[in-house]
Amino acid sequence: METNFSKEQLKDIDNKSSEKIFRKCVHCGFCNATCPTYQLLGDELDGPRGRIYLIKDMLENNKPANEKIVKHIDRCLSCYSCMTTCPSGVNYMHLIDHGRSHIEKTYKRPFRDRLIRSFLSITLSKSIYFRIVGNLSKFIKPLSFFLPNKLKEMINLMPVTFPSKQLPKKEIYPAKNKKKPVARVALLTGCVQKVISPQINEATIRLLNRHNIEVVVPKGVDCCGSLNHHLGKSNLANKTFRKNISIWYEEYLKNGLDAIISNTSGCGTTLKDYGFIFRSDTDLKKKAKKISELTKDITEYLDDKVKLNFIPKNINEKKYRIAYHSACSMQHGQKVHKEPVDLIKKTGNEVLEIEDGHLCCGSAGTYNLLQSSIAKRLLKNKIENIEKTNPQFISTGNIGCITQIAQGTNIPILHTVEIIDWYTGGPKPKALKNI
Ligand code: SF4
Ligand code: SF4
């Protein structure tokens, strides 16, 4: 794609990087074929190629965003299915991030939208605020008919009870053999996930400790920053990124870290991009690059680095049919797909392929809250395809997908790490108590 940035414009590091990406695009449109929003809405501007043109036009011509551009950019799920399909290696993720940040700087959203986006930015990125709002929503729910539709939907989606934790909060969870751990890893425990599904972090810690790996949860790391990053709130996101990078890097230097484990693929994708985000920051670029290199999805780490001790099963023991839902951030964002599937297969159960498995379930961070009608259509399609496989339960690696899919079906859904923990000596997940 031909570009027309001036020399002055190219002094800006973000313009410079985006220009390189634009130049790779050959307009072929292959990406549209696998874009969920293009498939549903059939508008060129709701596909990756059209969005690339919109972003290029804004940046090249120093144009502020307008209502039309914002509508089509906001409809993008950031599922990165287009990146898997693109034969030219166009990094759409970096373009859409740049586009969103440009929108935030140049466009004033209507008051109601600003209010909702600020509400999400504050409540979802701090686990303590999320818990408070969840508790308050118990009282607001009966009166929610007074609220604007979007806010009403959000309040109704808030959980009112939170499962209790089984593991005490600690900074260090020692390996089984305290004196001779085989590795030491940091775990990103996340913001929303640790409140609504603490069992995921608990299964991760138990499993790693049982395999003689020390797990550290350094104080001060809460949210990974993706939420604000995807809302285009670069300043807030960068503040979180900086804090996390400093904390983990210090831990790496002082006590050593073999990996930083993410068990939420949306967060893992962002952590793996810290190096790019701070590529021109003299203070942080080396540290950010190291943090990105150390980051591994839990299934990637288990598959590559851990000799798992699966408990031999009795021949008569029940075998399950498990539908594996590959989260977009996992399969397209991190290119991790085979690893979780192989791990589940090692449990002796059957892994079922879901038709159109490359398409998003509609969760996509805050997408199901901000673009609920598209998200509902995507969810409906996803559930139909899952149910066709007739599974006994579903497995995936992202809390957003777990929450979204659970809204559309009664089939139990587990994080993949809960299954691996169970088959290597951990407890049977509570969600499966009736099957
Ligand atoms: S990230 Fe997903 S929704 Fe956005 S353009 Fe690419 S394929 Fe379409
Ligand atoms: S598939 Fe890649 S090269 Fe082709 S239009 Fe889409 S982004 Fe451009």
C-alpha cells in the first residue's frame, strides 16, 4: 500500500511504525473472509482492510476522528483473526492500537459514552473496585429499569456473589521441595479473574508447586493494563505497564524468574507486546523486552517446560468429551493453539473441534458490554457450533470467553489449567460435580 507521510510526520515513532505496516498491506482482502464483524455486517468498513484505510487516512492527513470512523473502529473486536489470515504479515494489532489512541486524543465522545467507558476503566482494572461495584449492584439491580439500556445491561451482568478463595494470599507459594525448586515463575493473577474465578489461579499455583516450581506473586501487580489499552486510554495503560515492568524486572534481577505466567490469554497477548510498546523508551525498552520474552501462557509453559505427572487412570474410568474453545487472543494473538489441545489429550479425554473455531465468541474484553448486539450474535453462533459437538464440558484459556460462553449455555466451562491440575493430582473442579 502506498503511503504519503511527510518527513515531519515520520519523526513520530508511532507514525513511523504504522507506516511500515501499511506498506506491507497489498489490499488483497483475504483478511475480510475471516473477520467476524465483516461476516456479520457485510460492510467493507467493518472489515480489517476498510479499517486499515480509515486509520491510514486519519494518520496521514492529521485528521481528527469523526463519528463514522469511530463507529467502525469501535466495532473491531481486536480478535486478530485477520492477522492469522493475512499472507503479507500485516500487524493489524499495532495499527488498531494506534488508531484507538488517535481517536481518544482527537475525538470527544458523547457524554454517556465517556461516562460508561470511564466507569469500565475504573471498575474493571482494579479488583477492589470491581468487588465493591459487584456488591453494590445487588441493590441497584432491582432498580435498574431506571437506567439507560447500556448501563442496565452492564449492571445485570455483574456477579453479585463471589466464590471464596481456598488458597491464602501470599507473595511466595513454595515448590513441593522447598530446598530444590526446579524453576521459579511469577504469576499474573489479574484483576477481574481473581475475583470471579479464584479457582483458576489456585489450580495454576497448586499445579506448578506440585511439579516443584516456586510461584511468586509480587505485590503491586494487579491489572496488566490491556483494558485501558484497548479502550484507547494510552496514558492510563502506560502507567500500569510501567509499574508492572519495574516490579517484575526488579524481581527478575533480585531473585531470578524463569517465566512470567499468564493464565488469561487476553492479558498474555498484551504482556508479550510490552517490548514493542516501549521500543523507544530509553529507560524501559530493555526491561520491557525482557518481560515480554519471559511471558508465557500457562499451557505454553506446561507443554514446553514441565514434565507433567499425569495420574494413571483406571481403565473403567469415565472419559469426557471436551470441546476446546480457542480464545482469539490465544490462537491469533499469541499463536498458541496446539499446546492446550495436546495437554488436554494427554489426560486421556476426547478433544472436540468446534466448527468455525477461528471466530470470536463476542467477549473481547469490554466488547460484550460496549457492542452488545454484535456480541450477542457472535455468542449465538458460537454456542450453536459448540452444542453441535455434543460435549460434556468446554475448555478454554481466557476468563472473558468463560464468562461470555457461560451466558449462552448450561454446559459447564473450565479453564484448561483446571483440567490439567485435576488430572495431575488436584481436586475435581466444582463445575463438574454433577457429571
Ligand atoms: S481484529 Fe477481528 S474484528 Fe477486528 S478487523 Fe481483525 S478480524 Fe475483524
Ligand atoms: S489480508 Fe493482509 S495484505 Fe491483504 S488486505 Fe488484509 S491486511 Fe492487507
